[in-house]
Amino acid sequence: MEFAHTGLNLAQELDAQDELASFRDEFVISEPNLIYLDGNSLGRLPRRTADLLRRVVEAEWGERLIRSWNEGWIHAPTELGARLAPLIGAQSDEVLVTEATSVNLFKLAVAALQARPGRRKIVSDVFNFPSDLYILQGVIDLLGCRHWLELIPSIDSITISPQSIEAAIDDETALVCLTHVAFKSAFMYDMERVTQLAHEAGALMLWDLSHSVGVVPLELNLCDADLAVGCTYKYLNSGPGAPAFLFVRRDLQAQLLQPIWGWFAASAPFAFELDFDPAPDISRFRVGSIPMLSMRAVEPALEIILQAGVERLRKKSIMQTEYLIYLADEWLLPLGFSLGSPRQVALRGSHISLRHPEGYRITRALIESPPPAVKVIPDFRAPDNIRLGVTPLYTTFTEIHQALDRMRIIVQDNLYEQYSEDWLAVT
Ligand SMILES: *Cc1c(COP(=O)(O)O)cnc(C)c1O
């Protein structure tokens, strides 16, 4: 993609031509001078969610009390799963909204390994989110240390080569468990190809969609994926700690059994039988009571994404990340930054990592500089990645321009030197 010049007026023209621009008004934007580039960690609050939650607390909980469970709460995991299904290319009875991503990954990983009893290898990669790797390590421990975890390496710390993937997956592999878009570099796998490799080797394929759902079109069924999990508080804007989702291909549901046999995984939770009999369908992947207040924030947020359309969001995200890279090439690479994400559009998701040896202090300067400087919130991932999350629902081209201009000034004028290298609890 070509951009004519680095002037602010080009960014403003691109905003004026943007057919999704009006979606920004769907969100609570309380500080107009704050440039929020962290929607890939915690999405903004939709206005309709704020209104709905007030009603949920006062009416559904306050007035209807226990009756609300029968007035829609009890089926929320399957009903929200059905709403979410089109975003990941799944059937409506293949998805549940429930628990945290880490918990769902645990449930599905154990279920998958038990379905491949003769095989002892789990394949993941060095880019995976640590929680995912810790869960897999814990699963291996729990199952008696019979399995081992092989991590596909990266030669350039930005991408994973097709040769490395092919070399790792073999006929000892029980499970291939990968995050579709890597949290640091934004490297994106070819889902169809990797799933096919797993299947040719006789392994099951589990995708973590946390960094792609809502911003990259996903086709789990077309790719023949077996299992998936993902998060709803990033590009899906469902709020801090919002319940995650899980996907199990329909024909696998009756074969797989997850290890937490809570009453909502049973075929008849309210029969109060003494022995566990798993539900025949996706509900067997449920556990216990769900956090209804957080659950209720998922639907209004999904509505906005479905209205905008993931295809259109992806198109805008590509234009915006291309624009961001163009400005970084022009302004920041000459100042000691390097690009920490793939240049090829097809190989990346919707955030861009820019690396700099002083990345942490630059991040603090972006967040903490006093007015009249614009405030920019990116996030920082060790050792040197400043992650700039582009959320096409509400990020503007003008914001990208202002944020990169601010990064340029902070480094050119050594402004980051005023900030401490001490780490804050959440970065
Ligand atoms: C954000 C994220 C998670 C989050 O897990 P939680 O259990 O919801 O905290 C897991 N995996 C990946 C790849 C993520 O990006």
C-alpha cells in the first residue's frame, strides 16, 4: 500500500473516507485527548453495554432475583456461543461462552490428550502466550508426565517458517496447540494449512483465537479445526475478565470429555443425580454457575462487531497497520526503532510491535507525559516491544499519526530519560 506523504492532512482525509468511522460513536470516550492503542489487551466500553448493565443489575438481579435464571440466564453460555459462532466460522451448536481462556484451554487440552492415548507429544511454539504454555505444562504434570511439549522455534523472532512447523508435527503428536495471532509480533498462522498438517499426522488441532477474533475473519469449519478457545475482552470489547469462549467441532463433542465434571456439564443438572452423566452436546464442556453480570456484557459488544462486519474491519485494520508501518519507516526506524511485526499483510494480525532498546521508558513517557502533549496508551512486552494495537472499530488514522509523531519527539528529544526503568505491576 502506498501513502503519498507524512502530513497530518493525509490522515484526516483517510478518516473522512472511512466507511466505519461512525462506529467510534458507539464507545464511551471520556478523554478525547487520549490515544488508546491497547484495544488488543482491553477493548473500550460500548455505550450500549453501560446502559444494559445498569438495567441488568437493577431489574434482572434486583427485581427478578432467582427467577432470572429461568428467564434466560441459564442458557446464556450456549446462546451467546451461537451469537459468536459466525465470527469464527462455526455452527451455532459448536460454541460456548464460559470461564477464562486459560480454563477453557485446560479443559480442551486434557480432553484432546485423553482422546489420543498412544501419543505423547504436544506441539506449540515459542511465540505462544505464557499462560497457554503453563497450562500445557500443568496438564502434562497432572497426567503423570507421560507427555512432552515441543516448541516450534523462530529464526527471526517475528515469524515461524512453514518448514519449522512441518518438522515439529509427526506421528507421535497427540495435539497441536497454537495461538493464531502471536501476542508479541502479531505473526499469523495459515490456519488451514497447519490444521491440515496436524490431521495428516493424526493429531488434534487446538487454536487460541484471543488475538484474532473480532478483527480477522476466521473459518474454523472450512479449515476443519477440531478445537478452539479465545478471549472476549480484547477486540470483542466485552469488559475486564469477561467470560471466554470455546469451540468443539460437532462430531467430536460426544467423543471428548473435559476433566472438570461440574453440575452444568451433566445431562440433567437439576435432576441432582449422584453419579455424573455428561451432557451429549456442547454443554458437557460447561462447569458451574456463570458470572451473569459479566456474561451480559458480551452480547451488546458482539452486536457492534457483527454490524460492522469482520471483513470490513479486517480491510480497515490492514490499511491502518500499513499506514502505521509507513510512518514508522519514515520517522522511527532512523531513530533506532525496528519493526517487530511481519511486513507481509497476510502474515500478521491487527497490532504492530515496534522495538527499541529503551522501549519500556518510551512507553512510560507516552502514557505519563503531562499536557499539552497527547497521551498515548500502547503496551509494552519484554524485552523491547512497544505494542500498538489498532482497533478498527474506534482507532482513527489521525490517532495513529499523532501517536507516531509523539514517539518520534520522545526519542528525538530524549524525553524518556526522565522516566524510571522500574516496572509497574501491569505493563
Ligand atoms: C489474552 C490471552 C489469554 C488470556 O487468558 P485468560 O485466562 O483470559 O486471562 C490467553 N491466551 C492468549 C493467547 C491471549 O492472548
